[in-house]
Amino acid sequence: MTYDRLVCANCAGPVTEGRCRVCRAHRERLEQQGPLGALSPVALLTLVVLLLAAVAFVATHQPA
């Protein structure tokens, strides 16, 4: 989940607006994690599976 969809439990506002100190702290922490930090575990798992499938495909189709 990206942080533009998160709702703060403290002020009930969008985290991207940074209405309270909790929002601002969470937004800053998410920005420090980088682009992969905002991905859901399912999306990360999908990327890993696709990468492994691509490596297996290349490895099996190499001429001997």
C-alpha cells in the first residue's frame, strides 16, 4: 500500500497532508524506506516470483 492512501489513526486525515505530528512522522518514515518500502508484501512476493521465473527461463533456454 502506498502512503497516499493511508489514514491517520490520530487525526483521521490523510497521512500525505501531515495534519498532526503522527502523520508527519509516519510520512517521513515511509519516505526513508524508499520505493520498495511502500509496496505490499503480496506485490513484493509477486516481483520475486517473476524474477525467479525469468532466471529459470533464461537458464533452461541457453545453448549448451
